[in-house]
Amino acid sequence: DILGNDQAYYALQELKEVVGKITPKVPDAGVHQMQVSSKTSAPAVQSHSTSISFYSTRELKDSGRITSLDQLYAQASALHPILRSKVQCWADISHGSFLANNRNREEESDDNMFIRWHQARGDTKLRDAIEWAQIKSPQRAIEKAFQTYCGDVSRLLDITRQTIYFQEIEHISTCLGSIWHDEEIMVERIKNRMDPEDSVTRMYGSYRDIMLNIRIVNDKTKDLKIDKHVCEVRLVLQCFAEVFIKENTTHAHYVALRNEMGHDG
């Protein structure tokens, strides 16, 4: 168990200190997808959910929160490539890797499961072998909205998401520092599910990660009116990922537990 030795313990304590220095914009409060200013128009992109028109309850419409799943997906589709570019930069700085696609994992070799971005950056073949996270399907988004958030789509913060994988705990700390010092990033929420002393973390079993909800605020996102859209970034140790990717059960257990307990994430 990587969390059971002294070296890992001290690395986790250092990681905990780094997480503690990152102050979310809305600590100890719910994070929501918010409407853009009434003086601006919605993103000029095609929605990925045009066949599904779903709105939250009427009482939420005057709260400033997004109530339309179509609007949420329009923003997400515009932000998706921008987030991918960001995680590539952070991975390059912090020895991060990305998941290889199924063709590259046919032999189920640990060596073929992840691709180091520093190597893939200048190698077209390696870049093409990366399996980037896709926008969450509308069906899964609706299921999560009802099961976890009583139909409030503004609390869906993982429509656009990416995951960076690491070999060492110290590399996660480096990546967190890069995110925190990125002037274009607003951290809305951070969860340290690698803290072995945390009771909720223990209930999630072997599923461990650092989860951040962030906004990307720069000239491009402001022009596209997507600077208020919250997306998700997960930082995961490769040794943990290898288990739940191969077994394909750990994360499913985590999702079921989250739905039962009504937890975000």
C-alpha cells in the first residue's frame, strides 16, 4: 500500500499542506454554474444536448444560476479545448501523464497505460495515442442532477473535465503549485481525497485523488462568455488509477456511494 510507508506519509503531509494553502473562492459553500451577464450573449457554439431540453425548477431561475442544460453544454463545448490546453501545460511542468487509448492498452501492460506529456508534446504518434476525457453525456448529467442535486443543473461542475496522472506524490504537489500560481485560474473548490486521516476519504475505499473545480478567466474565455463556467480537474496517482482502470469497479463504487450519501464530486 503506497499510503502505508513512512516516505509516502510525509509526502502526503506535504501535499496536505499545499492543498491547505489553496483558498477556494467560495470556501465551505456550494459552487454553482452561473449565468453570464445579461448584457452579453451566450457562447456562439452548437449545443451538444439539443435533443434534450431540461430546465431546473422555476424558483432557481432568479438566483443567477444556470437552469438550462442546453446552455450548460454550449458553454462546456467551448471551454473543452481550452481546458485541455491548460492541463497539458501543467502536466509538462509536473511530470504528468495522460491515459493511453484502448489500442495502446490492449496488452494491459502498466508501461502502456499512461503517456508522459513531456514525451508526447513533440511526438504526433504519442499525442494521437492519448485518450482525452470527453464532455459528460447529457444522459449521465441528467441522472446526476436528479440523484444528487434534486434537479439543480447549476451544481453540475464536471461536464467539462480532465485528469492528470502521476507516478509520485511529490509531482502532484508540483502540479497543484502550478495551478495555484496560474493567473488565469480561479479555484472554486478543492477536495483532498488522498488524506488517509479524512473519514470521508476512508469511506470511498481505494478511490483517491485531488479534485479541483476551477474557472479559466482570460481574454478568450471572456470573449466567448464562458469565464464563469466551472470545470473539473483531477490529479491521480498512477498506482491507484491502474487498479480501478483494470477492474473498472472502484470508481463505480465511488459513484454509487456518492449518490447514496448526496456528496458533491
